[in-house]
Amino acid sequence: MCVIISDSGFIGGLEIKYTVKQREDLAKSGISTEIAAACGIKNIESDNEISSILGWEAVGLAPALEFSYHMRGDPQRNKISTRLKPDNPRMDSSGKIVKYEQPKNTSTHIYSPPILNQQSLNDVDTPLFFTEGEKKSIALTLNGFSCVAAPGVCNFHDPSLSDKEDGQYVLRSDFDDIPLTGRKCYIVFDKNKSKNPFVLKAELVLAKMLRDRGAEVYIIHLEANKQQEMGVDEFIVENGVEAFKFLIDKAWAYPFSGYIKSLPDDVGYSERKDDYDKVVRYLAVTDDEVEYALLRKAICKVAGVTKGQLDKAIKRVQSQAKNKEKAGLGFLLDDAGPRNQLFAKMLSTLIDKDIFSFGNQLINIFGDRFDTLTEKNFSGIFNNFSEYATNTKDGTKYDLIPSEIAKGFILNPLMRKAFREIVSFVIAPVFDSEFIIAKPGFNESSKIYYFGKEIVPIYLSSGALNHDLNNKKTTTHLSKLLNEFCFKSMADRDNFLGALISRLLPTMFMGECPFLAIVGNQPSLGKSLLGNLIAIIYSGKQSPRVNYNPNDEQFERAITVHARNNDYVFIDNVRGNKIESQFLEGMITSKVYAARILGKTENIERPNTILFMLSMNDASLNKDLITRALPVELYYPDNPSKRKFCILDPAAYAEEHREQLLAELIGFIEVWKAKGKPIKDIDYRFKRYAGIIGGILEANGHSEFLSNADEAAAKFDDTLQEIAYLFEGHLDQVFTAAELVSMAEEKELFRTQLMSKESSKAKATFLGKLLGPYNKRELPIETEDDFRGAIILDIDRNDTHARQAKYSAKRSSDCGHCGHERTSEKLMSAGKNPSNDGGEEQSGGHADFLLPYVGENKNISENKNIFSTYIGGQEMSATSACLQSLTDSNKHQVITTGNNLKWS
């Protein structure tokens, strides 16, 4: 549209002069001075006249545009109301710019442009458009659309006849003589409405009022521009009237549920993303319960999202709206003054919001997540609370905060220090260092922010100390979930349970929390799924995955991308590598996570409440990582595809029963507290961690925590594995170092080191030095003939006649004929499963709590081939060798570990 600008127009034969600012303002709406004059828009040039119109002393506002409101159909155009738009607007007591002024003690009315054809307004077959502001209604009318406007989006209803609390609204009496039944009505508010929940709410209120009057209601969404704010008048000026007509054809029919439901099913989520985001924002503000339910169901189906995902998105929007409501109107930020004054104003705006200092970062918490403030997102986040403007010679210019100012504010240590410090943000109830559970919201004493509701703990029936602990139940969901996994031993199961419980104490073990190392004897055992369960239960989502990279600098940066905003990092499915990382070693034992962001020179620091998890296939760890590992091993001797599961989707089960699982886990700590917080003495690198977690588990009937640490350390040590393999098939035989070199070369062991030696003597010397530290140590071994146990290396250096050491290996005397009696006896010494009060079996083969239970009074000597239990949803029977060794111990009723069970 081409707009001819002159400096004057005529009203009733009188020439009206407009200021440069007024002419430019009108031109942005496509309104020439002639049209402005034809609409009765005047220029009020003095403060005295403005004061007379407003009914209060107005100083410094002049000049101002005056928009006159007339009784519809009045040929005399008698003025019933007026609004002024000053060239020099004032700021109210909160610092907010007041763009328009209305006379004191006057009523609000609907604006009908004087150039609007009254016949079209009365014609039910002529679509009627509704917008905010006089200029927008004039612009639409100029382009052939019948349009009325309110002086604000919330002013279409009559407050004296409406009940906001009940969501009942009534149109103003100005619409009483405008036919609406069966009429197409289009609502077109500004483009930035999607970011303003108050505007969205007003849009829905108007839509409902029009529908209640029998109108066919449509919502137009302004698109196709880069500006943050744009009204329909500016849209038409920039894009043309044809572009606006195109948006009319794309308008959403209200109620939206029917419109969304009618969309084709073959359009994916990515193509539906914009519609989905709009629906989320409408759902966050609507009061219509019926429409809410229908629209929620429709968008889930069309966009292909779950109700849980949708509800989380709605909560985030509602949280943003709540922050903005707390902020009120905000105030003008003026970049004309000194930078420190500007920062002070920005700080005063944000200081009481959900923005916290998190290490060397500032974070904004909204709903069940938080964003780190960066120079890219700071302006958008700040705009939720206030506005930014620059004073120029032509007036006040509104814009987003420039990135250099945002960056300066974020990096200013004085600004960061002014905000409340947060150590941990969680969406699961956790305990502080005094074992007091966090309340919903920010906990000042512990610096823990918990987004969620209070959860009543479920106590273990076997762990309850006395009748003072009410609500005694069994851990039904935890038992059912963990029974899906084929843990190699009860120690492995207890270790995983310990990792789960440790996440209830995220600030307790910073710098002394081991990483979770999950291994298996073959792929497809559920290692990745097992690790992700922890993240799902505590964060409601899967853990971000990182690929192992032997380049430690690149590995560090890859991890840091996720560690910035996550408490879980999963280094998943490492194959055939020796894992070495000084960075990972350091971060496991550091109270502060400090690293450099990938592709940037920026460093981040944050409290180290991160749980690192690692799953491996045929991989090993260096010695420093071995001592920092919490081992969990899965074992299955047959094809994993043959396994049957009771739960089709354990991850979905964990998400669905997340609250119950958390209640059961909380119960562990509450029982431990009731029993006096006993600490277990465990020889482990992280002594305090092992003592507390081991004590919690033992107080609840689980005593195998970290009992497999030495065995696992040996398994993770690739040198130990190669030594064990060197002697495989040669037990109880004696060799010289030279003979062992030949055996090693034949089996291609220590290949790199041996190839680097030039002589046979050098090779033998190397191998002798390598074996020396392992003398008298148990080495794990697994052979193809199903022997799994341990061997002991014996080095005899006293043979002075041979003048050389002799090397031999034999089965560990503790391991018996099958290598598992020692572990079995420890696990079976308690007799019946201590976590099963009555010894009942659950349906589906699942025990009452975490340990599988066979049943009462099974005589092993008489039932050698039928002694069985269930682990991972599969029936398991004891091997004949194990049963034979136990024929004189028929008092035992339970076999509780996969080590001495064979999958049937």
C-alpha cells in the first residue's frame, strides 16, 4: 500500500496540522492525514487543552492525537468518549509507558470508524472483524473490511455484567444492535499475542462471547514477518491486503477442538509444530473445561504426542505467565544513561523472579525445566518481565535488549552474586545433607529447588522398625520393574538399587559419587534401558547420550554440551575400547563441574550433582576409573531375543508409575532414619558414599552392596583379563616366563607390548614384571565350557636351581567346583527372603520385594531338577553341580543370585 503523507488534513473545513511524529505514526498504519481528518482525528497541541480533556493536570504530554468515539448511527457525530495518544507519553508509578490516555471517570466504549459504512455493519452476511485499537480498525476499514475495535483486548466485555471468577463474560451494550447470530466474525490481535498469555486469554474470552451470541468465530494468526510486534495495520502495509486475505483463509475456527480434529492425519509433528505451540498456549489460559478436554485430546492425536508431554508443555507456559503476572507492568529501560544504572534497573526487574545463580551461570526456572541465560536468549526471557526502550530525538524506540548489553549483564559477577544461589534443581523430592526432604519450591537452607508436589513415602514391610512407621507397604512397582533385568548377582542388583537411592541425595556426595558402570556378557541385554531408568524416574526424561571419544578434549566438550543443563550423562554402548579420560576421572571426584563449551571459548562451572553412567561391551577401564566405578553386570547365557518380559516397555512403565517409584525409594531412607541411620563399613574409595548407601540398603534387608567390587574391578581391568585368558586351559601347570611368552604370542595377548621388544629375553622380562603385582590374586575367568569363577596366580621365585621364577594358576579354593559357592553361601545364609514378610509368591513369578522367592519348604535333595525361581520374568533352575553341593543343606529355601542359576 502506498500512503501519501502531507502535514495536514481537514475536519469540517478546518485544516488540521499534524506533527512529524504523528504523521509517521499514522503512516505505519497506512493512514494518510486526509483519512485521519476524515475520521475526526485531531492534534491537541497544548498541555492545557489536554488537561481539560483528561480532567487532571497533564504536563509535558502535548502534542497528542485525539481519537473521538461517537454514538453509532448518530448523524450529528456527538462525542461520547475520547482517547489521546501523546507524542511524549508519561510513565506510571511502576515505570511503564502509558501510550494512551483516557479522561478520568469515563466509561469504555467500542470504536466504530467514522468511515465505516453503517449498512455493512448491520448486514449479517458481511463478515465482521474485531481488533484492538482505533488505528487498526481504520486500516481494515480502508481495505474493505468491516471492523470494530476496543481500546484494549480486555475491553470487549462489560465488567458490570461479567463474572471473571466463574469465567462468565458478557459483551458490552455497544453490540446490542449489531446482528451477530449466524455471522462470520474474525478476531485479529497483534502478532506477539502468542507470547502474551493475557492477550491469548482475552482472545478466547471474546471468541466465547461471540459464539454465545450465535456467531461463527474465527481466529486470525498474523505471520510472515520478522518483527516481534506487529498489528494488522502494519501487516497490511508491509505485506499487502492479498497476504492478509490469505491469512483469513487459514483462520482457525473456534472452538479449536473441531478445527484441529479435522486436520489430516498424514501430516507429521514437524509440520504441525506451529499449530501445536499455539494450541499449548491456548490450553494454558482457557477457562472452558469442555473445550480444554476436547482440544487436548485432538492435538495429541494430530501432533502425535502423549498427554504427558502435552501437560508438561502447558505447565511451562503457565509458569511463564505466572512470572509475568508477578512482574506486573514492568518499566522502561533507557540505554541513554550509564551502563551500571541500566544494569541496576535490569537487576531490580529480575531479582524476585525464578532466576538463580547456578555456579558461574544464571538460570531461569520455568515449570519442570530451566534455561541457562545466554546473550541469545536473555532478551526473550527478559521480555517476559519488562520492556526495553531507547530515547531518541524522535521519541522512544522499543526493541529487545541488545546482545552486547545482555552479555555484559550475564558475565558481570556482581549481577550474578545478587541472585539467590541454587545448588540443585530437581523435579523429584530429594533429601538435603541433614536428610530432610525438600519442600516444593526453593528451599533456602539447602539451596535445592524442587518443582513438584509432596510425595508420601512407602515403607518396606520388612524394613519398618515398629508400628510408628505407618503406611507399611511393599515396593511393588520397584520390584516389578527391576525383575525385568537379568542381573548377574544380587550384588549387581543391590548396586543398581544403591545408585537409584543415591539420587535422593544429590547434594550429599558431590565429588565423591562413583559413576555407574553397566556391563553385560553380550549385546541387547538392556544396559542402555537400565541406565535410562534412573534419569526417567528422577528427571522425567531419558538421559542425554554421549559417544566415547579417546580424544579427551573432544570428549570433554561433548559431555559439557549436556552437563550444562542436565544431572545425567550417559556414555552409552562403548565397544572394544580401553576407556581412559583424565577429564572424566577429575569430574567424578570434583565438587564443581568445570569445563569448556563445545566450539566456544566460554567456560561453565556448576555444582557437580551429575551422575555419569557408562555401558560397555567388551571394553575395559584404566585403573583410575576402575576405582571410581559402581559396577552393575547383566548376564544371559542364551540368545537375548528369546527372553520374555512381563512389562512390554519398562521405560514407559517407569514414566507412568514415576510417583509410586519415588515414594518407594523415599521409603528406604525413611526406614533407615527410623533405625538410627546406621553406617556400613565398606572398603571402597568413596568411603562415606559406600557407608551411607550401604547402611540404607542393609536397613531395608539388602546386604550385598559393593560386595562384588573386587571381582568387578578385576573384570574391568583388561590386563587382568588377559592374564586370566593366558592361563585358560592350563590350570595347575607350571611355566617359565619364556614359555608364557610363547603362549601369549599364540593367543595374541599383550601383542603391542611384546612386539615392541627386540629379544626373547626382553619379552620374558616384560611378562615377568607384568605378572609380578598379580601374585596370589584372584583373577576372574569365563570359559567356553561354561566354567565361570576365579583362579589364583602363583609365582614361585625360590627355585634357585632353575634360577628362574615358575608361574602357575589354579582354581580359587573358595570357589569350589563351580566357582560360586562362596557367593551363594553369603546370599543364602539368611534363609528365606528377608524382604518377603509372608513368603507369598506374586502373580507372574515376581517376588514380594526385590529378591526372587521360590516358596515354602522345598527339599533340594528330593527336588534337584525342579528347584526354580524367577528373575527377569524368566524361570530359572539351579545347575545340577550346584544342587549336588547343596544336598546336605536342604534347610536352604532360596537361591537368590544368577551366578548359581541356569536359565531354563
